[in-house]
Amino acid sequence: MRAPALLFALLLPGQAFAHAGHLHWTEIDTTWTWDPWVMLPLVLSSGLYAIGVVRLWRRAGFGRGVRPWQAGCFVLGWALLVLALVAPLHWLGERLFVAHMVEHEILMAASAPLLIVARPVGAMLWALPQAWRRSIGALGRVPSLARTWSFLTNAPIATILHGAALWIWHAPALYEAALADPWLHWLQHVSFFGTALLFWRALLQGPERERAYGAAVFYLFATSLHTEFLGILLAIARQPIYPAQTGSAPEWGLSPLEDQQLAGLVMWIPAGLVYAGAALALAGLWIARSASDLRTGGRHAYTAR
């Protein structure tokens, strides 16, 4: 099977391989996607963030307001968006199901949590005029908007929305319709990425009552289970479920069914490991906080005597 080598070679110079099926690697290297509906948000977000961080650090001092590791998370998350949506991986994803699955998992399980951990909104606001910042802050205090945002970032709701987006878009008719319609494909990516941002935000930055580590572990475990189940369905299917997606696989040395099976494995194992790893990390924090609370409670009880 050549697909894993193809995906790895995308990160290497164009002459890393001479041929891939009937196509030249030089052709892949020149096939970047310059969709303005993708490029504009990417350029705007990076520009606002860079300007905001520079202004904030000039006023407050280096590392204040935005920590260097948070800036690093933003840069990495943003770079992964470029890899998934602009770099040749996107072009290859229109021809190989396994590459398309890698693209989706980068959006949902890699870029989204990194951007949430980076907390970029505050820095971006610093790039705007002060009057604009005040107006945006006032919008956050509008009761109806505040209630809507609170609802969408509620951990159970965000988990359901993210899971629904994943399963609905993988319905064969809708998935193949998105392949044929660029606008529908764009909406699919927005749904995957947007609900992933809500999901990770709810677990990592929600209100204190929603930040209980035990609950977050449960939602991550549930997401891991249904994501892996969908991946297993794709991996063990006896015939291609999305003929329009896997039709080009023979040009890359794969049968359509092999292409689908590899895509299922990507969703099943690497993506599942991301959610499982996040769940283990939060479980560790949960245990550490519980132990700290017990020690604090014990000291208070001893003092009360």
C-alpha cells in the first residue's frame, strides 16, 4: 500500500519520489489551493493575532497577557490549518479518501484543540482600535447572545453537536454531494472545524461547573468511542461506501476498498489516540486536584481542632 508513503512524502521536497501511480510528485508540489474563502480567514486571523501580541507585549512586557507557549500553540494550530486546507494535502484529499480523512482529523483533533489552548481572541482584540474592542465587549453582555454562547459551549451540547456533525456528514449521499459541490464541501469543513472548536472549548475553557475534569474525561471517552466506531465501520466494510471518493485510488496503487480501509484506520487509531490521550491528561489533572483538595481539607480539619 502506497498511501502512507504518499502522505509522508507530502512533507518532503518534490523529488523525494519520482512517481506516485501515474502522477509526478512535481505535479503535487505545485498543486496548492488558493481558495479566497480559505485564505482570507487564515491571513486575517494570523495578522490580527501577530499585531495584537506585539501591541500587548510592548505595553505589558514580554510574555504577559499571552504566554510564549500559547503563542506557539497558535502558530502550530494555524500552520496545521494551512497544511490541511492550502497545502497539497487538500488536493490529494480530493483524490484519495485516506488523505481526505487525514485532512479532516487535522482540523478536528489537532488544530482545534491547539487553537483553543492558545486563547487567541484576547490577543486579536488588541489588534483593533479601542472603540471597536469596547463595542465587541458590549456584544458579549447582550443577554440573548450570552445565553446562546453559554448554550453552545455547554459540554454536553458541544459534544452532541460535534458528534452529530461527524455522523451526518458521513452519510453516503451527503458526503458524496459535498465532493461534487465546492460550497457544500466548504460547509462540511466549517461544520467539522466549528463544532470541534466548541467541543474543545467546552472541555478546556468552560465555566467552572463545566470544567469538572471527571465530566471532561467522560465526554472525551464518549467522543473517542463513537469516532472509533465510525472508523471501524469504514475499515471493515466489504465494499466502497463512497464510490465518488475512492474512484481515483487505482491511480495511486490502491483499490477503492483499500483506500477506504486506510481512511477508516486513520479515524479509528490516530484520531482515537488523540481523544484518549487528552482524556488521560485530564484524568491525571483530576486525580492531582482531588489529592490537593484532600490535603487542604485535612489541614483545615486539623486546624479546626
